[in-house]
Amino acid sequence: MSFLPHLESVVNQVEGALACSVMGFDGIAVETHQKPDAGDLELATAWVEYANVLGQLKSAAEMLKTGTVSEVSVNTERVLTLMRMVSPEYFLVLALKANGNYGKGRYVLRITAPKVRAEL
Amino acid sequence: MSFLPHLESVVNQVEGALACSVMGFDGIAVETHQKPDAGDLELATAWVEYANVLGQLKSAAEMLKTGTVSEVSVNTERVLTLMRMVSPEYFLVLALKANGNYGKGRYVLRITAPKVRAEL
């Protein structure tokens, strides 16, 4: 179980990335890689809220015909947040600056999720 | 107050678009333009759930330093859903096929939101 190399790789590959975590749906981060300049954004607090919401969406989507939720994004004026399911218990979160490379972030999370799943 | 031309314009501009609505945070659609082939996806039911979650995220983000939530996306295996705030009471929802043009969808919702706001 070594998540850190994957998280570092995500942050290094995506322009404007601030931090990347493996989180449980209880809102607790298993492992985080954060850039120094992300310190004042209270990302951890935001992510606890998002984990809660993501859990609700997951159960909502399971009852619908649109299928299981695989990806959720919550964007504010300052921070873009991408979340990608890893397993029924865990997900990846990536925070980007508002002008960061959103498309690249989606792509890198998609290819990283199976690698993190293999470490669980 | 005429939302329909804006909603039709969004659906016509974005490859893979299924439907576009102006919705209130109570989960009630004010106006919808839907393509005929979107019929079996129970989009309306999904959107009521999403509206609820979006409302929670909005109040969560207001307490945080990351700023007000402007955009939320919930993607399942079959449908990509983009939501963009229009006003404190209303938002735009766009549903796309999983292989639809997501980046174009984000762009078109961003430029359409102020036009819809002007009609409120």
C-alpha cells in the first residue's frame, strides 16, 4: 500500500494542481500530496463536505438508470475540485487552481484510479 | 421570460447533448428542452436528487475559503451532467451522452448562464 508516488505523479502532471488525496467516504484522507502554496485554502475542510455529498450522490445514482457515479466535480471561483471513484469505500480528489488544466486533470485521475485501486 | 431559445441553443451547440433545463434548487424544472432519444434515462428524477445535493454544496462552499460554487458536474457511466449557477435560486443543467463534448458543454453553459439570468 503506497499511494504517495501516484498522488505526486498526479500533482506533477497537471498544470495548476494544488493537492491530491486518497479519501474515504467518511471524509478522512488516507494519504495526501499537497503543494506548499495550497496551504491557505482549507482544502481538508472542503473535502470533508464533498465526501459527504459524494456519498449521497453515489446512493442516489444507484437508484437511477444513469448508472453508478464515476466522477464528480465541484468548482468555485478559486478552486476546481475533481473526484474520481476508486472503490466503493475510497475516491481520489484533485484540487486545481481556477485556471488549471481541467481536462488534463480528468484524464490523469481516470488513468490513476486503477493504479490506486491495485494498492488497496 | 423566455428560456426555451437559450436551452435549444445549448442542446444544438453541444455534440452529444440530451437535454437542458432551467431548474430551481427545490428540484422543479422551470423549462426543459429534451431530445427525443433522451426519453428512457429518467433525467428528471436524477436532477431532483442533484438539485438537493447542489443546494448543500452551495451552503458548504459559502462557509469555506474556496468561494461560492459556480459549477458542479456529476458523471455516471452513461450520462455526464453539468450544472451551472444562474442565480441564488436557479441553475442550468445539461445532460450529455458519456461520449459527448464535455469541454464544449462547460463553455456553452458558462456563456448561457448570464443570458438566462437576464430573463429571470
